[in-house]
Amino acid sequence: MEPANHFTVLRRYWRLLVGCTLAALVVGWLLTPAGDTVDNAKWKCKVAITPVAGAGDTVRADQVLSYAQGADVAAAAAKQLGINDASALIARRTVTADSPQMLTIATTGPTGQSCSDLATAYSAAIIKGYSDESARSAAETIKKLQAQADAQQQQLNEIQAQYNRSAPADQPKLQPKLTAASTSLTTTLATISKLANSAQTDAIQQWGSIDARQGTSNLLSSPSRSVRLGLAVFLGLALGVVAALMLSRMDTRLRTRNAVEEAFNLPVIGEVPLLSRRQRRVREPLVRARPSDPAAEAYRSLRSTLLLTGPDTLARPAGGDDRSPARTAPRPLTEPAPVVLVASGGSRDGRTITIANLAAALAETGRGVLVLDCDFRHPQLHTHLGVADGPGMAELLSGERLDELDELIRPTNVAGVSLITGGNTTAYPAALVLRAGDVLRRVRPHADVVLIDTSPLLHANDAYDLVQHADAVLVTVRSGNVTPEQADRVAELLSRTGVPVAGVALLGTYGRSGRRRRGPAGGAGASSGSAGRGGQQHQPQQQAALPRQSGPAAERASAPGPERTAEPPGERGGGRTTPSWARRSAGANGDGPNGTGPGSANGHGHGGDQGEPALLREAEER
């Protein structure tokens, strides 16, 4: 994916980016204390404590560990450091037993000196406190042993007196008792002496010096609220970008021109940028309401391309009072107006708004445009063209008001554009289009161009029944609303009709969506169009489908070819190359012996394109 496409993806998923950033900001705010605190983990110190020589058998590591983790040691260390809050020191120290004969005290601090002072204070508090506890315990034990020694001394004195009073023959019997009592007394006195000596010295001692080193503090462990919030915003934004790119990879909907051309196998002849919310609230065509808007210019570009590559009669310039948009009298039947069916695969593809703006753009060239609303399920054209709802196509197709055609053609808020509304549909919509051929033949003389709006191809059969009566089809696609499978199905349905497809109008694009591949002739339409469903490689398929058509399209396609003025293959009367998908058999679009067809020399055919060189040059430059 190109860098420009990455920015397009991020713009499309901007709500996801904002959501992830705000969520990370809230989490960072909740997890970070207010204000800037001291980083107590910047320095780390360790000190080891072991029993003194000769006290290893009386000092137990579990007892020392239990004492070192008590509140008395923290209070003593805080008093030594001159700190009133002992709980703050507890959070900065850790005591572990590395072995039965060694304890390790680890402390942290914002500076090396404060960390070392805390380790020294804790070590001294543990040594002094445990030694004092050991001395008090030894004193109590000595007191008990002293009483026991006094009792043993008294017993020994009694046995000794008895031994002295006894006869020499009885003394051997008392000798074992005398020896045992003397041994017990000696043992007790030795224990008392040992305890007295140990009570006079510390039971434990510090082993080695304090190991002080700087910690691994970084942005992740920074206690500053501002730093952590900034980091949270960055991480949230990064998460949103990753999520947006992943969603874009999983989303197979068509969004770019190249993707649409590849999926439909048709050229994209117009790209309309994404409309803002204010633009979408405008109910009238943008071409009339905001003529200088980029979207209005995009619709004009679509009009110019359609005039160049559409039906031959569509490119015929309007001129004279007989082609006035206000004309209500029918034109001669020898000049039938071209019928362009605007179709889409699904709903919300911008089909109706495209028809309204295309009609306004065509009216700017002096052409009289008649719009037929054949979307009987959701008719909306009257709201865009400022016409009140009323009888219309439903009554015409059902035969109820077929003789009142002139009354049903109603002017709109766009000069040169008239409309026949959808009408009041009472019958099943699919049954109404059975008389479409007769109705279209009667409305053709009332305008220079006839545009038809219909239901989506993939949702109803109306468009498929109407397309056989049209001279060209324009497909509308909204960016991100169609999948490749749906596009392939639409292209397949259109290829079966044999009606030339002018191309695809892509709506809702974010700027430029890609570079079109050009063929040897240098024309975008020639390259893309020839590869389309209506291209040369598909002509046998179209010719096989033509005999099954009915109505004006089939009649024009089957007209005899010799009656048309000879032209070089692929050349139109104006000297421009006709795309292969737009070439017609002789007699199409009203060609006949009277010379009024597109190839005639009387100026009514494509030779009349020279009457609007500015329009053609503008379209070719686009």
C-alpha cells in the first residue's frame, strides 16, 4: 500500500483513532497519581546480614526475617533518619532470606545517598533490635537456669552430706548419685555462662559493604503525570493506527478507482469526492446550488465524458428554438432522444443524486432533459428536483393516464430539466415495467436526453427489465459500499443485455484514488472500456444476446447496415475514435435512409460535435 493510501485509510477510520487515543488517555489519567512525585526507584542498594561467629546455632534465619519485616524496625530506621512517616520507608525496602544463614535487605531511593542511608539505617535497626531481643531473651533464660542451678546445688549438697555420713561400705552406692548431681550442676552453670557471654555481644552482624547501583528508570516507570499522559496518547494513537490498518486489510469493499475498474471490468468515467454533512443537507442538485463546488465540477466532468463516449445521439449538440428546454410539443420521431439508464448494484450507491446532478449538468449545455423516476420502491427524485409528489410513471406504465403524458411531465427547480415522478404505486412494481417500451417511445420526442432512475439491480428485477429499452447504462458506485462479488454480479447482468455500458461513476472518494492504465491509443476510455464487459472480447456474447431483446434497443440493433453513411471502422463523424464498447451496428439510435442518424452529413449526427469544441476539449483534457 502506498503512503498516500495509508493516509486515506487513517482518514476513513479517524473515529477509531480518536476513540483509542481517548481511551488510553483516560487509563493513563486514572493510573497516574496527581502531580509529579519523586522517583524512588532510581537507585537500589543491598546489604547482607549473618549471625556472628559462634551464634550460628542459636540464631534462626526465619526468626530474624520475621523481626526484620516488622513495624518496629521501620520505626527505628525512620527515627534514625529523622523521618516521621515510617510507612513510606516500608514501601522502599525488601527483606529476603537468601539462605538459612543470610538475609538480604534491598532498598530504593531517588538518590544514591538516600538509598545507602536507608540501607544502613535498616541494617543497624535490624542488628540492634534483634540483638536487644536476643539479650532480653537470654536474660530471662539465665534467670530460669540460675534458679535451676540453685536447686541442683542444694541437691548436690544433700547428696554430699549423705555421702559423708555414710559408712565406707555404703559410699560406693551413693557415688553415682553424687557424680550425676555434680554433672548436672556443671552443665547448667556452663549454659548460664555461655548465655551471659552472648548477651554481651550482638547476635547478628552486617556482612560486607552496601552494594549501591543506579536503577533502570525510564519513561514507562516515570511517575510524572504529564510524561505518562503523553506516553498514553502516543500508545493509544499507535494502537488506533494498527487497528485501522488491520481493518482496512480485512475490508474487501471497493474504495479506489483501480479496484472498481478491476471488479466491474468497466472504466470509471467520473469520480465525485466525498460530500460534507452540509453538502448532503442540500436538497437541490449541487450543480445548481453550488456551481463552483468541487463535487459540482466532478459531475460536469462526468457529463463531458458521457457525451464523448456515450450514445451517438447524446453527443449531438442542442441548438435553435426547436430544442428549447421549455418546449412541450414533441420533436419529430426521426430524432429520438437517447435514453440513459442510471443503475446501481445496491442501495445507498448515490444513484438518485447522480441523476439529479447529471440532469442539471446536461441542462447547462442547452439540452432539454427529461428524468423518469422508475424506482417504484423508494422514489426520491422529486425531493431533489423540487417537485411535489403526484401521478407519474406508475400511472403511465399501468395505462391509467397514458393519454395525459404532457400533463405528467412537470417542470423542476432546474431550468431545462423536467420530471415524471414515480407516481402512486399500487400494483407490484415488477409488473409495471412490462409496458416500458411503449412509454419510452412516447417520451423520447419530449426532450434531448432521457435519464431513468430505477431500483438496484441486485435487489429488484426492475432495472434488468428496463435496461433493454435504454441506449446506454451508467453504473453508480459509492466508495466502500460494494464488494467485489457484488460488482462481478452486476457486470455479469449488464453484459447479458447487450446494451453498451458507458462506465462507472465512483462517488464518495477521498481525493485521487489511483492512476488509470492507458492503452496504446492514449485514451482512458479506450483502454479501460475495451477491457470491460462490453469490449471487443465480449462482442460475440453481446451479439448472441441481442436477438433476445425487445423494444427500441432491439429494433435499432437489427436495422440494416447499408443505409448508414460509410465510416472507417471505429471512427465517429466528429473525427474521434469510438471506444469499442460504444460502437453500434448501423441504424442504431435512429439511423435511417433520411440521413438523420449519427453518421449523416446533415449536422445532426456526430459531425455536429464540432458545434461544441469547448465542451469536447474540456472533456478530453479531463
